[in-house]
Amino acid sequence: MLERRLREDGAEVTFVLPPDVPPGPVSVVGDFNDWQPGVHTLEPRQDGRRAVTVELPSATVQSFRYLAAGDYWFNDESAADSEGSNSRLHT
């Protein structure tokens, strides 16, 4: 799930996943972090879900995917768009 908060100079996007699906550590990788795993690792929230917030420039399109333990790549079903095997996010 994606949570968005617009700002004057861009957007804050929070990537949110359930507490244990998939199990183990998960990071979000994409254009905004040069597809580097571990840069944006989801952390537990008080409600049990895992999340990480990324600041993005406005009026851009960012491709991304999640990477879980065991080299398991997956998309965000709440993303409005996709490109090939990647989810896409419009800011």
C-alpha cells in the first residue's frame, strides 16, 4: 500500500506492507535509490505493519519493486501503473 503526502517541493511516499507477508526483511528499491537493496528497508510501525517513507521530487514517474529475503522480488498491487515487471508511481 502507498501513502502519499504532497509538499511544496515534492511528495513523501510511504511504502507499507503487512507485518509478516512476506516474512523477513523487505526493502523498496527503485529509480529513487538507484535500485540499491537495503537503502530503504521497511521497519515495524506501532500498528504492526512495516513501512518506510521516501521523499520524491514532484512531477516525476518512479519505477520500483520490493525485495524480500531469499531474493524474492514483488510489486505493489496498490500502484496505479506498471512498466514491464516494475510498479510505477506518479508524484
